[in-house]
Amino acid sequence: VEQADLALFKSFPLGGVRRFDFRAEFFNAFNHPSFANPSGDITAPGAFGKSTATTTDPREIQVAGKIYF
């Protein structure tokens, strides 16, 4: 299972010793699905060979800000 995570970080000076830090994190950044193995149930002809689930989580984004003073 390949999943691309990405993080961005930037610090902004506010004068003196004060600053603002910004952080954004993206989990499964490109939102690519990884499908589970197809069904091998031969008793349900409509479901045989279909993959109806994924093994990866959907994209998650976290954003945070912090002020140092």
C-alpha cells in the first residue's frame, strides 16, 4: 500500500521575539485509492470478481497555527 503524505511549514516573524508558525499536513495527499482483493464468491454471480472496498483511508488535512510571544 503506497500512500503519499505531505507537510508544509512556514514561520512568519512579527517583530522582536514574536512569531507566527503555520503548519499544514496532508495524509494520503493525492487521494489515490488502493482497492482490496476482488471477491472470489462463486455462489453470488453478481459479486464475483468485483472489488468493493479500499485498503487506504481517504485524504485527511490538518491545519495548525501557533503564536510565540
